[in-house]
Amino acid sequence: MNQFLRPFLELTVILPGMFLAYLPVSSYLRQKPLKLTAWLFPLLLGLCISGGFLSCFFQISTLPVLFLLLPLLLFLYHKTLRISIWKSGSIFLAVCAVFACLNSLSRAVNAITTANLNLTENELWFQTKSGLFYNAICLSFALATWYPASHAAKNMIDDENFARTWYIFWILPLTFIGLNLFMVPRYRNTLYTGRILHGYIVISLVLLAILVLFYAMFLLMADSLNRNARLQQENHFLSLQQARYDNLRAAIEEARQARHDIRHHFLQLSVLAENGDLEKIKEYLSHAASKIPNSDLHFCENQAVDSVLGYYSALTKRENIPFQAKIDLPPRLAIDEIDLCLVLSNLLENALEASQKTNVARRKIDVMICLHHTRLLLIQVTNAFDGNIEQKNAVFQSSKRPGNGIGIQSVRHIAEKNGGGSSFTYEDGKFEAKVMLRTDEKSAV
């Protein structure tokens, strides 16, 4: 029984490892946490038991068994998440790197235990006490990093400004995994030498400390990038509000001037009426009406949405593009206003650019925004377009430069992060974007 228990204990660290890997991506699960745990935990436990049995039956170390299990675990991990393989793979390798350092430390503890038992033969697996220590230290590390993994690391994953870093981040944990494998002595008896054992312990601790330090630096860098991007978004939002304010001020000034001229219009109309010249009265009224500003100064009670719509309404008017908006929103929404404005701005920006390239007779932009059962915010933007729309791997290509379009990708990411959804369809010269965002009733005031 003890022969089977020892390799089994070496493999059961997979459980706290997978637990730690899922902490920063809990909002990207394809299934509910309880449902995922219900089938994944027994499966992982079964893999650990099977791996321990194979190691014991063939009298081999757990390392080759682990190398066979890790690709399967990575496949399961990625398929249960709604993120790219670069992110899921990097997170998985990051956890493996930490546990590789803990494995080296446990190997040193096992050497001390074996020396105290006067066992100098080349053992295949950790002693039972060392296996328990290995599991305990891995579980303790997972619990200790629970908060930073589920908060700071989660922010790094959510941050799209950090997206390109994931293409190279995997190199760091893979390097530390290689260093720890390189440290494994060919013969375990080598560790019984006092100086080598002490040096092995120190190197294991130093590698773990350096790895944690590197992870902390990446978290700080991601937080800095996220704050800078947030400030840029807020500045963009303020610029929209400023433009909206300038448009409103100009329209109010025009209305004030028109009201000032009404008295003179009445005097002129009175003279024409006394003369009984009906045709001149009609002509005069038509001419005067054309000078009265006809601007939709107010779309809804929500100031954030109203500012964005007002800004793009002015742009479409300047380009002679018909703009129609049906908005039914309360003054306050239990949703991140920056995200909402980014979604609306991206959709309207794309619609405006497509309309500018469309035949003048077909130009039109329709916007519809409303709340559905107070829990869902529905946004629909429809516009005409001429030409072809290109997609590659279900990703819209940019019409301004080679590569993927950024606007629609940003809308999709915000919708997924919010727990909502988005769809984009185009047919018969009409492009329709539908976005659903979830509101948080608890944060509503």
C-alpha cells in the first residue's frame, strides 16, 4: 500500500495546482463553478490514482507520467474557459513553474528524511512524509495566493492593453520549469552530501523567490497599463462631453437668436396680412422656418449615453447622413459608464465610417437602446454599407489597414467581460450590430 501511496502523493498536487490556475479566470468559465467541480474533481482524482498505479506497476518515477498528464490537463483547462490559448497556456505554465520550484524544495526535504532513515539507495519516489509535505506546501501556497490570484491576476487577464504580453509571457515560466528539471540529480544519493543538499535548498528557495518577484512585477506592470488605459478612456469620454457641450451651446445660441427675431417676423407678417398678400405670407413663413435650428439636442436622460449620441449626431449631420435614435434609458444605470460609452462609440464610429463610403441615397444610421426587464441593456446599431466585409477566423478585418478590426473586437471583449453577448450580421447592404450588457442591480442607486 505504501508503494502505491508514495507516487500517488506526488501526483495529487495536480488538485491544488488546477485550483490555483482557475482562480484568476473564474469569470471566464464556460460552466458554473459547482457543475465544473462536480465532474472535473473526480476526473483529476482518477488521473492521479491511475498515474500512481502506473508508476508503481512499472516501477518508474512520476516524472514521465506527469509529462503525459500535463498536455491533457492543459487541454481540459483551455476547453473549460472562454479565453485564448495564449492566456490559458501561460497561466497553466505559470502554475507549473511555481509547483516545479516547490517540487525541488520537497526533493531536498525528502533527501533529509531519507538520510535520517539511513536509506541511501536510489529511491524512485518521495518518502510518505515528504509526499505529505509536498502536498501541504502546494496547498498552502495556493491558499496564500488566493486573493492576489483572484484579484490582481484577474485584472491582468481582463486588461486588453496587456494582450500582446501573453504572446511572450510563457517563456518566463517555461524557463523556470527547465531550470528546476535541470537541477534534478541523476542519482538521488548525490543530495546526501551536506554542502550539495544545503546548496540545493538555497537554490530552490532563491528560484521560487525570483519567480514570485517576476510575477509581482508583471502584475504591477499590468496594473499600471490598465490605469493608463483607463485614464485615456476617461479623457476620450470627457472630450465627447466637451464636443457635446459645444454643440449644445451653439444650438442654444441659434435658438436664442431665432427667438429674438420672432418679434420682427410678427411685425412683417402683420404688414403682409393687412395688405392681404397671402402668397407673400406663405413665402415669408417658409423662408423663416428654414432658419430655425432643427437639432435633436436631447436623446435620453442618461448623460453618458446622451453625450456620445450627441457627438456622433453632430458628425452625421455634418456629413449629411440621416441619423435616427430611439433611446429609452433612466438617468442612472447600474453598469460601468466607461465600458458603455466605449461600446456605443465603437459601434457608431464604425457605422459613420461605413456610411461615408456608401452611396448618398442609401446612407442611414439607426440606433436603438433600451432596458429589458431592468437586468439587460440592449444596444442595436444598423447602417447601410457598400463594398465587401472581410472576416478571418470569425474576426472582422479592418478596412483601414491590414489586420483585425479593433472596434468590434473591443465591443466583443467588453460584452463577454460583462457577462453579456454580441452579434454582428450583414446582408443586402445592411450591417447590424447587437450588443447585450448585464446590469448589476446591487450597485444601482
